[in-house]
Amino acid sequence: MTRSLSQDSVVKRFLKYQHVLVFLAPVVFVAFVFTMAPTETANPGADYWLEYWWLFPFFLLGATIVNTVGISGAALFVPFLIFIFPVLAGHSLDAETIVKVGLISESFGLSSSALAFISYGLVDRRLAASLVAGALPFVIGGAFLSFFIPEALFQFLLAVLLILSSYILFRADIGHEEPGADAEPQAATDGGTTGALPDDAAKLGPAGVVTSDEGNVTRVDRDGNDYRYDRGGYLERFAVYGFGGVFQGLAGFGIGEIGIVSMLRSSIPVRVAIGTNHIVVATTAIVASLTHVFGGGLVGGHSMNLALTPWNMVIFTVPATVIGGQIAPYVAAALDTDTLKRFVAFVFAVIATALFVLVGQAVL
């Protein structure tokens, strides 16, 4: 009992101060880059390090958007670096550099936002664990396939899937998931009913979660909003997240954009779906990145040279994505359900349009 209480105290303290640890991470990263990272030129000066300071506000906005709706950061960063960056910087980036910047920035931003959503009480960890376990083999397989299959073909397929997902979201009736919308009696820890909401001493504020013997979940976030749902629909989610995992490995994003639709279709509340999706996307993005970095040499594909990494870009994009990741849960909690649904659908349509343009350029 004493050990359990001690663990609860550690968890609560960690969640309470997670933002401090999260903000220290980019500070350590930037300090490491300044002192240890290899660069193309020896002893670069201020002109080199400050060249891309203007990326900060763009990546801050982008990270806030993608983390609010629970999708991969690369879904916006890659189109930005392809279409907008050349206009502002006066030169374009090669594909390898774009992947590097996107992956490094996304990893920090997703990790930051995932911790923020956990502390807010909007992550179903049991659901996230099952989705990650089911998706990882597909993610790794997709990453290896990327060394052999034409990129334009998969960009086209992903664009089609995003258009379909956007349509489904616009048509989906997800009014059931409004906090406190269900007037039914709430679940108690013994599987019965009670008028009291769950309150876990290890979590911040009134946050807590209980699951009845019938599998009905009652979740309370740190603001006291309650959500009621069950975890049914595992087969559909497994199929969709597995399919999306292939694209996550191929293109660096796809599992979050496609997978969240299956969670909404299986009656997971939109805010819980977004929070849980962060864990899935963050974990699979890291695995996909590692496979791309180390797997290319194993199968004769590409590999990444750290000395060619544009460190003067990531020293601004990493802090921006970390801050955006911390802001996202508050934005998600403040917006109403219909706004979130339509915003996610709009973002999907924009990304799909950018992908269609990329495919058109590749064909021409």
C-alpha cells in the first residue's frame, strides 16, 4: 500500500511539473547542437545560427494545429517546407533535408503534446497501448517498403484516403461525445451506479477514470468535464490503424489522420480520441524514424548523414513544436465538438490538396 501511494505521488508530481521537464528538453537539445552537432562548415558564426529564426512562428502555429487535432506534425511541416519555404528563403530543400527537419521537429512536438494530454486526463492508455501494439508491424513494414516503391504513388493514395476521411468527418454524427452530454447514471468503481464522478488522487484536479464490469468507461479531465464511452470496435480500429501504419512508415504520416476517424466511428469522444491518438502517432513516428535512419543500409536504401542536417533550422523548429504541443490540449478543450470535427476535416482536405499537387509535379 505504501509503495502504491508513493508511486501515485510520483506520477502526480511528474504530471504536475511535466511542462518544466518538457521545456528543458529543447534547451538541452539546442545546447547540444551548439556544442556537439557536426556541421558542414567549421566554427559557424551568428549568421549561420540565426539564418532561419523566422521558422519559429510558422512551426509554432503548425504544431499547435496538428497537436490540437491529433495528427502527425509532418502532415503540415512537409508541405510547408516544399511549397512555402522556397518562397521565403529563396531556395528549396532536397527531400532528405525535408525528412530530417520534419522528423526531428515532429518527435519533440508530439512528445510534448502527448505528455500535456496525459496530464489533462484526455488519454485512454489502455486503448493507446492496444493500437500501438497492433500498428507497429505495419509501420516497420511500410518504412522498409519506402526504399523500393515510388513515393508519388503512395502520396496519391494517401491524398485519396484523406479526402475520404474528410468526407466521413463532415458526415459523421459525433454529438454523443460532448462532455457531460449523457444523462445516464455514471459508472462506479464496483460496476454499479453513483452520482459521484471518479476522482483519482494520482491525477491533477478532479481527473479520474473508472470502468464498469460491462466495459463502460467514465473519464473526468482536469477541468471536471466527464466523458462516457466503451472501448468496443477493436477490430475496425486494428484494421484502420494497421492500414494507416503502412503509410506512416512510407511517408512519415498517415496513421493519425486515418486512424482518428475509426475512433470517432466507434464512439470514442473526440477529445479523448485526439489525446489517445497522440500516443499512437508519437510512438509510431519514432519507430518509423529509426527504421528510416538505420534500415536503409540494411536493404540498400537511403541513409541519413547527420553532418548534413540543417541544425540552424531545427534549433528554432524544435522549441516551436514543443511550445505548440503544450498549448494544444487547452485549445482542444476550449473548442466545441462541431468546430473540432470540421477543423480536422478542413485540415485533411488541405493536406490532400498539397499531396495532389506534389504528385502532379512528380508526374510532369
